[in-house]
Amino acid sequence: MVCTAVLAVSITVPAPVQAASNMVPDYEVKLLMQPSAVLGSDGKLTSAVRTAFGMPSTVTKMNIEFLDTNAKDIYTNNWIPRIRKTEGESDFELTYKKRYPIVNDNITAALTLANQEGFDSTDTNYDAQIEWGYLNKTLSISNKKTGKKSGYSGMDLPSASDSRKLLKDNIPGKMDKWLYTGWGTAMLDASRVYGPVLAKRSIGTWSGLETYIEVWPIKDAAGTGIDNVVEISFKTNSSTTASTKHDQLITYLQSQGWFLAQDSLKTQLIMDRY
């Protein structure tokens, strides 16, 4: 007689690991103003514009530069390393920004792609923002740091070699490992300065929102003169507010003859012209 023993085996199937959720962005609406309509012959905002937005005559200066290789290897991979010196601040602000174009107005798809590439809600080193232009939107994911370097004062930016060192010393891991380990550092080693641009910011309010107008004097296409880019912007945590106020601000600017119906491409212009 054959005895057969039957073993009851309990198998526990592990639950699938839940991927981290997408980042939660804030929103910055950025629109262009017609320079010839809003700037005086001195390159400053007219009193009518300042009055409309409750802006003082005083401005905050910002000196800005970007670093990339001659072939723009960093920019073509949608990374943007920037150094900014803001009037009244002692340190240099270092920003490492990764951009994702938003296609067919699908913000969720861009956030999901960013998540798949390592930018999710658990990463507190980065902030997500939807840059909401006239027609186009972009997801920007930024890592901001500060850096010190002796020997500079006022609005001075560091030399090219000091700029490279500051950005390399503080480079976030995701950028450094983007295409391969050490990619970011290697690109910065081979980089040069694009810029600088000495911009001026005015701060006021519009429709209950803190509002900025920045004037960026960017080298013109011929390289012999200056094109002033004038950008008005506000930030909000609400996509509904961003959408509503975006349209209302366009209508208001149009009614004043101040609107320039183009998307703001300040960084692109600087990368093209310097």
C-alpha cells in the first residue's frame, strides 16, 4: 500500500510595489509686453505701466549667465545650469533646471515622464513648476543652491573658470548621471559662458496677485545692438487660477496696447546669441 502525503503550501504573493506619485507643480504665468509700448527711451518702464501695477520706480538688478558647451550638449538634453547674482544678496544662486515640453496641453503626461526619469514626489531636492506662456507650457524641475566665491563684489558674476567650479562642486546627482556617470561634470568641464545679461525686476500687484515685470536687455541677432525682452509674470499654486488669470491678463494687456503675442524664449535667445 502506498501512502501519499499531501502538503498544503500557502503561497503569499507580494503586492506590487507602488511607484511614487508624480510631483505636484506650482504655476508661473509668463507673458511678453511690447517693449516699444511699455519702455521709455531710457529703457525703463513708463510711469503709466508702473502705476497700473502699483510698482515703485526702484528696481532689483539681476545678473544672469548660463553655462554650456559650444555644441550646447547640456541645453539639447533639456538641462539648464544657471548662475544668478541678485542685488542685495551676498551669495550666487545656482540653479539646475530640467525641462519637459508639454505636448497637447497634457501636463500629467509630462509629470509622468519626469517621474519615469526619476523626478517624483519623494524627491524634496527639486521643485516642479509649469511655466505657462502665451500659447505653450513647459514643465520645469529645478534644484536651487547657493554658492560663495571670494574676490567678487556688487553685481559681479564669477569668471568662467570659477563659474564652472561652482556649478561642478554643487551639481545634483541626477544631472551628473544623466547620460552616463559623470556626464554633467564632463559637460561643465567643457563649458563656456552664455551671457551675461543684466536684467531689472519691478514688483507690484495685479488682480490680487504679486506680479513681476522684468526687462532683459539681450544682444540682438546681429550682435551689434540690444533687444529688450519685457516679461510680466505671476505665480500661483492653482491651475484654475493660472488659467483664468492668464486669459484675463492677456485681455487687460491688449486693452492697454501693451501685449506682445509671442511665447517668452529668453533662455533660447541667450543660447542663440551669445
